[in-house]
Amino acid sequence: MKFIIDTEENIAKKAAQRYVEILNRKPDTVLGFATGSTPLGLYAELQRLNAAGALSFKDVTTFNLDEYAGLDGSHDQSYRYFMDHNLFMGVDIDRSRTHVPSGLDIAAAADYDRQIKEAGGIELQLLGIGNNGHIGFNEPGTPIDSITHLVDLTEMTRKANARFFASLDEVPTQAVTMGIKTVMNARSIMLMALGKGKADIVKKSFTGPVTPEVPASILQLHPFVEIYLDYEAASML
Ligand code: F6R
């Protein structure tokens, strides 16, 4: 595991440079993306670099980590909507090659890992981390051999995400997420964490024991993981 620790702004820039390297080396790369507040700076930087001609998404295929169950892609809190508005609409990507698990056709989740494999597997999977150590929506206790599946969201996760909804009641209770095994199958992984609120879980995940109770700790066993942290998130390491 490699740690990159810097200011929030520089983290976004350094992470974006990894995409420049990868896409210039292999323009038809398969990328795994995440939603949430953490990647917003990176996504803005990728749009800027794309407009400046430093990288192109023209031949890229993408698979997102997760989606709320019950939300259609046109719902402004769906992760499909998030990706369209925070990245895809701002770059030269072919939208038909972007994949987000369906929040409505739950049975389709069973096919998501096969689709990823058929596309050639994920070259670089981007991850955030939940306050409880979740990656994707794999909450504590998720089996390490899990593939894309339907999950019940914990109260902690629903409360953390309620800031984006009008009220807690509106936060879906379930989601479809890539499993731990799906994530671990990616050839390389980039996890980003920002802010003091993530310092404790960052420490537990990457300096503590590997345990399903802290889902992100499994990343210690992956051969190529980069952890991008701002100074606050790294403050307990
Ligand atoms: C998002 C996802 C989640 C978030 C995590 C952190 O697709 O899978 O695991 O990465 O909840 O969210 P933020 O970045 O909002 O703190």
C-alpha cells in the first residue's frame, strides 16, 4: 500500500495525474468510479484536464460501485444522476459505455460482475471510505467473497447520507453494490479520504487487523493500492 498525503487540492491533482498516465498509455481502459463528496475535486480536475486535451475518455468503459435501490437514474439523488452531472456530462465519454448498477432492476445485479469481466476487468477502481469502513456499500460484516449484491444500509450510513436528501425518511434503506470480491478483482485501487472525520477509520483500516468488521481493511491484502489522504484524514496514522 502506498500513501499519498497532501492538501485536499493537491490530492485531487495528484490522483487526476494517475488517470492521465493510465489513459494515455491505454485509451480504452476500464475504470471503476465512486460517488460521494470525496471524489468531487478529482472529477472537477478530470473535466479540466479533458477540456485542456491532457486526457480523453472517448474509448473508456466505466463501472460504478453502487446505486440506491428504488431510485431511477433520473432521480437527483441517484448515483447515475450524480455521475452524469459531476463527471460524464463534462467529459468526452461515450455514455453508452458507462455503467451504474440499476436501482430498479435488482435482478440485474447478478450479471454485473460478468459484464465487468467481459469488458476486460477493471484497471483502476476508485473508492471512498465510509465512517464505519464501508467500501462501496459493503457494510461491516460483508463476506470477503461477495460479488455485486443487494444490501441493507446501516442507520449510520443512512444518517451520513441524509445530508443530500430532504429528510432521513427519504434516504433509501437498501442499495446495490459491487461486492468485496468485485472490488478486490480490480487490477489497481485508489482510495481517497478527506477530513478529520475519516482519520479514525483510516487508521483502523490500514494499520489495524484485516477483518470483515472493517471492510476497507481487506485492501491491505491487495497487491496495488494507493491511498490518497489530506493531512486531516492522515492525522492519526
Ligand atoms: C460511493 C460509495 C461510498 C462512499 C463513502 C464515502 O459510491 O460507494 O462507499 O465512497 O460512503 O462517502 P463520502 O465521500 O461522501 O464521504
